[in-house]
Amino acid sequence: MIPNPPGDPHADLVRKRQRTRAAVLGVILGAFVVLVFAITIAKIKAGMPH
């Protein structure tokens, strides 16, 4: 496989899509962490039975 030369528009487009995908995945992961934290706090406050 021949590597793409620097400044190749196709390679730039691929990198941009990868950055966008990574950012979206980061936001989704962050939202999941906040959701789990909120559920944990709600259960602690409710006096979760053992």
C-alpha cells in the first residue's frame, strides 16, 4: 500500500471524519458516565436496601 502524500485532500477528509467520530464518541461516553453517577447518587439517597 502506498502512503498518501502530505496535503492529500482524501487523507485530510479521512482525518477530519476520524476527529469528528472521536469527538462524538467522547460526548456519548461522558453522558454515560454522568448518567451512571446520577443513578448511583439517587440510589444512595434513597437508602438502597442490601
